[in-house]
Amino acid sequence: MLCKWLSKKSYQDAKNQEFFEKYNIDFFSIAPQILAKTAMARTMAMPYAAYEWLRQHENCFDVVHVSEWRGMAYIALLAKKLGIAFQNIHFAVKGSSPTLWSAEGNQQFLKEERQLGWVFMERKSAEMADTLICGSNHLFQWMVRNKYNLPERSFYWPNVFIDDLMPDRKKYQ
């Protein structure tokens, strides 16, 4: 099963939902209630919403697949590491576009306080994954060079685009 967290429903969500249903995969979008008063606390709102939702549905999943981007699974992964929850769930984390990697590649400085939170949660999400899959060899090697403590099950696996897997592309255009 697959669980992916996004901030709101969209046309792309509907396409994804229809695609995954063919393979008996559940696809979920979750929106947080942002009640936090500080920038850093608001940065944690999405990972916390994902944790709360997954905690309520913990027995529904064997595998959770989530991107490291903005640390969406950080709190859930931390709960697993601390033995609080999710002991029977395998977390497959997709290394896709960490904030620091992106900023470095674009020769940009981090400009916002919340980016520091993202950098931390993204790194820790990759490190606490049961399996880490990077769609870019450049990203995978960057993590190694930057001394990420990568899990034993860490791989470079080239990205596949959903449209390449769909026999009837015109249906969605």
C-alpha cells in the first residue's frame, strides 16, 4: 500500500487516485490544521498532521512510501525510531529534492527560518528510513558526500514518470 501526503486535493490527485486504484493501492491526501503561532511550529504542521493521520490508521499499512521533501514523515519516522509507534510499518523514503541540495545546486542561500527546519527534517527522514530510494544518482552521491548516515537499504533507482506507465495518455490530457 502507498500513502502520500499532500496539502490539498487537486486534479493531479484525481489522476493519481485513478491510476493507483488499478493496482489496488490506496492513495491519501491530508491537509493539516495550522494552529501554530511560530514559523518553526508551522513548519512542523504538515509532518505532525501526517503523523496523527497515520497513527489513527497504523494497522492499515505494511509499507508507507513518502518523499523526504520538507520532512513529511519526520515525526512518524521519529516515533518509529523511539519505539512509540509504527513498529510493523516499513517506511520507504524517496530522496527527491532536499532543500539544501536544491539550494546548493541553484547556488542560492537559505533565506527563511523554516528552511532550517526542512533541512533538518529532510536529512533525518532519509537517515531514519527503512529503505531510501533516490531517483537521482547525483542526489544519492551528494548525500554520501555530505555524510548522511544512510540506512543499509539505500539505493539509486532512476525516476519513472507516471505518464510512461499509462497506456492511454490522451485520457488525461
